[in-house]
Amino acid sequence: MKKPVFMCEYSSDTKDFSRLPPKVRVSLPEFSSKTIHSAKFCKLFGYLSPLSTTTEENGYEMRKPKKATRVLLEKPKLITTINTGVVNKVKNGQTEEVIRLQDWTPLNMYVTNCGDLLITMYNVWKSQTKVVRYSGSTEKQIIQFDEKGKPLYSGNYNIKYITENGNLDICVADWEWALW
């Protein structure tokens, strides 16, 4: 009887794997924008009307915006502040003085939903800060002290962020006051 013989057959795949895959060049799409004409855009898609809110309390309707108070919100006007205590409105390159402050310097501004202008400001000695609400050029409200006569804000010229929330409350963020 013959003994079985073990045989192995080998064929090299080196030739198949020695070729690199072909180089693939991918060119990404490019976006070419055109000039947008806002009038045509509004005709095509429409536009949002300004936000208007009313609040009723005990049968009395409060804070209904009037056209006269919305003047500050209409385009193309821009409100600017200069460190001289003057708040200006700029339209078509023409500057109009809206508010002139005595012994106070405006810091931040915010236009409320009803068109009032809220301004955080500090005094010339940089020892007090307050928030003032204006309707046009008329001072309507000053927010500076609590019911015990203590200051609500840090008395310095550091930025106080100001906004209005959904309940129409005035919200001021004074990062330094938290450190006191």
C-alpha cells in the first residue's frame, strides 16, 4: 500500500494586488449667488408684518402699539449712540438727535415690542447705572432702585445686556452685580 502524499498548490496573488486602485478626482458643486432684490423677493415669497401685542388686565387694554411709537422700528433707520450722552437716529445718511442725556452716557439699547426704547446708562462719575424707557423722545420710566432704595445694578460702566421677554418684562443681565 502506498502512503498518501500531501500536496499543496500555491498561486501568488501579488500581481493582482500590486496594482493600485485608480485615482478618483471629485469636484464639489459650487454655488454662484446672484444679487437679491428685496422688492422682488418680497413679491415672490411675501413678508412678515411687525409683531404687535396687547395685554388685558381687569378689562383694561395695555401697551397697544401706536404708529407714533413705532417710528424707531421702521426701516431703513438705525439708532446709534455716541459717548457724549446723545442718542441719534440715522436715515439715508442724515442724523437726527432723538435723546440728549445730561450727566449720563448710554450703554445698551433695545426697542420693545410696543416700540418703546430701553436704554441702559451710567452716570459721568461711573458710580450709578439705570434703565430708562423712552417713547419717542419722552422719558416714560426709570428703573434704578428697588423698593428699599438699594441699587438694582452694579454702579459702573460695564455692559448690562437688556431685552424684553415674551411676557413683556424688561430683563437686564448684569454680570458684575452677581459678584457683589
